[in-house]
Amino acid sequence: MSRAQLLELDVEFKGANLGPRTQRMDTRKSISAADPDWDRERPHRWWDPGAQLLKAIRGYQRWKKRGVFGRFVSKFYVLKHRFWSVVTGADIPLNCNLGGGLQLPHPNGIVIHPDVVVGPNCLIFQQVTLGCGGTIPGQPILRGHVDIGAGAKLLGGIVVGAHAHIGANSVVLIDVPAGATAVGIPARIIDKPDDHSL
């Protein structure tokens, strides 16, 4: 195939209708660290375990505060949470503090301590642990739009800044500045942009 034919195919592909989800991802320039994007949590089909688990947690938290009738309805969400927790193997408590727009594309084996604070628009892959331990007492605080790779462990009272990236299988025991990338065991900062702040 000639170079001109390849360029034609590339132009045709860029103009192709790839579906609403892909188009939405292409048009979005950046993800906010402050304003939750609730569309990220919406289940795209019934068998979407990560989104269904979050839906059960959100429903429980919403109805629990609404008096006697709300407590009755919240029991339905407890059952729904237990079902999706068994399906995913995740340990995410009903009373944890999760910011809006959280994505759990592969929620298998995710463990989150009840006192962890997760900011808006974060992305957490499978086998991630957010909990106590490490050198700093307390539990992790994740600012907005933090991406955590598969198998990462964030332990202790650390603060992970907005737009930070945590590499797969990293063990993070130190604070991660905003916009930085942390990898390794124990994690070290390998990329530290100057234009973000905690």
C-alpha cells in the first residue's frame, strides 16, 4: 500500500462514527480535578460490575439520610452492594468517602479502608489497596483525577496530589505531588511537572 493510500485510510478512520462513548472521550480535552463527571460512573449495560457496585454505594448513602423510609430503602442497596461485592471480590465499605466520577473498570480485588478520601474523577484498576500501614499514620487522601494502576498499594496517611499517576504494582508510602508519577517498591517519584499544586 502506498503512503497516499495509508493517509486516505487514516483520514477516513478519524472521520468514522466510533460511537458516543469514544466520541465523548475524544472531545474531552482534560479531566477536571474539582468537578465530578457523573457520566463516568453510569453503567453502560446491566453487567457492568464496577459501575453497579458504585451505584449501590451511592444509593445507600443517598437513602440512609432520609428518615425511617430511607433506612428501609437503604436495606435494598445493602443487599445490592453485597451481591456486587461478591461478584467483584472488592471490599469497598458503604460508608466510605468517594468523590464523584470514580471509575472502576476492573473492580476485582479492590480494597478501600472506610476512612480513605477519594477525590473526584479518579481511576482505580484491579487489586488496588488503599489503607493503613506504612510509615505515616492514617489513611491515604487522593485529590482529584488520580489514576492508580493495577496492583498498587497506597498505605498510610499520604496525600496524592491532583492529576497524579501511580504505576502498576507500586507500593506508595510517601506523598505524591500533583501531576507527578510514582512507580516502584517502595515508590519513587519519576515525573514531577511544575505547573500543578496540591
